[in-house]
Amino acid sequence: MIIKIVGEEVVLSSNSNIDKARNVRIYNDNGSDVVISRNYSNGVLIGNTTMQANSVMIFEKGYTDELGSSANVLATPVAYTIS
């Protein structure tokens, strides 16, 4: 996979649209699992998933959708291709 960074890495805990990014790389550097949630811009929950400790995942979302986490994680807006 090739990842193109399209914005600055931020600490994510409360809901954020992360610069209206379509794809977001999240690094969970915590020693425990966290819950990542995806919400509409009005705060209504779309869904959530558990992310393992010390792992990286790429999340796809709508431009105005927001991601949040049950604990601080690092989030970077990205574009990617699978090769």
C-alpha cells in the first residue's frame, strides 16, 4: 500500500472531521484497545469499531463525517492506493 499524506497529524479524542479528509490513518499508540466511532456532522452515530493497541488502520468516511476515539490516538489525513 502506498500512502500519500495530505494534512497534518493531530491528536484525536473528541469528534473531528480531520480537515474534511475522505481517508484517515489512525495510529493507536496506547497500551490498550480503543473504540473508534464515526458520526454524522450533527453528532448522530453511524457506527464504531474496536482498534487494537499499538496498531494502524485507515478509515474511509464522508467529507463532513466525524471520527472520535475513546482515548487519544494520532490521526493523519491521507490518500492511498493498493499495489
